[in-house]
Amino acid sequence: MPVSPAALAHATDLADFVAESPSSYHATEQVALRLEDAGFSRLDETAAWPAQPGGRYVVVRDGAVIAWTVPSGATPTTPVHVLGAHTDSPGFKLKPKPTVGAKGWLQAAVEVYGGPLLNSWLDRELRLAGRLALADGRVVLAATGPLLRLPQLAIHLDRGVNDGLALDKQTGTQPVWGLGEAESADLLAELAATAGVDAADIRGFDAVVADAARGAVFGKDDAFFASGRLDDLASVHAGVVALIEAAGAAADVIPVLAAFDHEELGSESRSGAAGPFLEDVLARVYEALGADASEQRRAIASSWHLSSDVGHSVHPNHAHKHDPVVQPVLGSGPILKINANQRYATDAVGAAAWAGWCEQAGVSSQEFVSNNSVPCGSTIGPITATRLGIRTVDVGIPILSMHSARELAGVSDLHDLSRAVRAFFAG
């Protein structure tokens, strides 16, 4: 069955969003820009914040961003509905002395970030992106076009490669980006030029490698969408779309989008879900509403957090890796993620609430649970639930090729997730 025009438009817009978000810092800037275009005001953490209800706000902290709308009738005990996601993806980050080389090749010295599928980064055009801290105190974003490549060793030189490829994380992951001698080249200068700054002015940098190919719809009936960084920009994008649609609508909750950095590393940073960012923002939101400590606790007690991240679709070539009964598949709706050991925060009450929001949105949902012999990863859900004591449900979309340089999702699922989040934001 062909996907709807609305779902195709959503996927096309997601492709634009991913293309403009090669790093977590670019992603937060894109979120802020889109929301500003929709009438949100960007706030500075070092300044006083507006107090009146009826406002729409967004604030950035490094690679994380939080945005919210305060209904005109909000009170000190109005609950929040938080859509949580993350802006980072597994891959590679530039080391402090990034310009290296051997045998007439220029290479980039990179460090493995998180848990990427290393082989998926081979033989594809790659770009550099991140932030540059300059001598004059400015911090600027920079991103190249296609610049690098991790070339695979030819089969003639590795006859056993099809019996199992194992890349050394140090010697096998340094991409090429030119020809010449490292002593006479400067990789940072290539990145700095895209921001119109002099490499000599760089005092610090956070730069990552990203797939240069644009996201694309394909397959029978346009069922599939392939892109880099679907984990977890698919959820960030769904939250932005839903928050813009919810802005100005009558609601008895405060809708919040919280997109954190460093989820792939465990979230323990000032911009990660284990850090104080969301708690800091919510405290200031309730302070602006005149809430005392007791009223804020009452509000949080009636609030919800929807932790949205990708999950595993059943793989047709490796079905034995999945639960033998619960097997979500692309195109059948977003997933509710369940784990007995609290790797996901979903419980019975949360499952019922998610079913209600999906029903309200006219969206089908699937369940995900791991095969007992193949333990699952975790998300920001349990972290936020533990830090704030907020009721949390773990959800997302099913994908294949998780942690690959280019992941695979269902076009209809991407749109349906945003529709479900819109219902969640409506309270």
C-alpha cells in the first residue's frame, strides 16, 4: 500500500533536517532556527527569562536543546509533557592533532565515538562537521562537503575478507582526505574555511565525521527511508514538527521538547540526559509561573516523559536474533519498548497511556522486547525517570542497520511517530 503524501513530505523534510545536522551542534541550531521561524523566542541561560504564560521558548546548551510552549491558562501546578530524544550518533570524532598521513596519503586522526558498525563506514564519501572555539571568544559551526573516505582493502589483498571482516579501531579507521605529506597540510584549515575563519584562530574544536549522502525514499510503494543519523534525529525531527503544530493550541499541559547530547556515551555530561539541563529549565519554567517547591513537585508528579529513540525491527535474514513472538516490522507503526530489567522505563500505566495517545492520533503501535539471549541497549528514559521522578514511557520507531553510517526506517513510521507525539503534546 503506498504511503500517504503527508508521510512522503515528512520524510523529505527529515532528509533536509539531517543534511543540515551533521553534528549534535548543528542539530540543536537547526531545531532552534526552525522554532524561531515558527514564532519561538530563543533564550539565553545567563539572562532573566520571561514570566508570562502564552510564550514559546527555546534554549540551547552546547549540543542539547530544550523548547516549550506555555499555555495561556498555565498555573503553578500545570504538568509538563516532555518528548525526550538525543542529537548525537555513533561514529568518529577528530583527535587533537587530526592531520596525519602515510605513504603519500593525507589522513584524519579520529577516535571512535560510541558503538558504530565500523564496516558500514567503508567506501562512502564522508564529511567533517562540528564547532570551532576561536581566540576572540566566538564559537562557530563548520561543516565540509564530501571530503573523506575509508577505503576498504581489495579482495585480492585479503582473500578471506568474506569470511569475516574485523577492523582494528586504530589502524583501520583513519580516513583519507587528500594526497601529500602531513607536515605541509592542515585538516582543520579545510573545516575552518567553510566557516570563513582562519585555522590559526582555532583554540579548541569538537568535530565529527558524518555520512555525506542525503537521505532517500525508495523501495516498493516508497516504503523505505535510508539516512545517516536516524538514531536519533528521526525522533528530534518528529518532536520539532509536533511542537510547532501544537504551539498555540489549547492544552492543559506544557509541551516540552528535550533533545540531549552524548546519549551514545551514557548521557553523563552537562548537556546529556543524566546532567541537570532539563531539571534547570523546568525549575525556571515553574519559577516563572510563580510555583513554590511544593507546587512544582505536584506538577512533576502528574507529568509525563515520552523517551523516543529507535528500536530494532525484525531482520528477515536474522530473525533468530529477535524475540520469537514479538517482532515489529517497518511500516506497521511506532514501537513501545519494554524491558523487565528497566533498560526501558515503560510499565503498565505507561503502556496504557501510550495506547491512548496513539488512538487519539489514529496511529497503530507495535511492541518491542528483546530475545532473552540478546540483551538490549538502554535509552535516556530510565535516566530521566531516575533524575526527575517523572513517569516515563520508552517509544520510538523500528529500524534496521542500527548504528550503521546509514540506517533504514519506514516512511510511514516516521510520520506516525510525529502524529503520536502531537497527541501527547495535546495532553
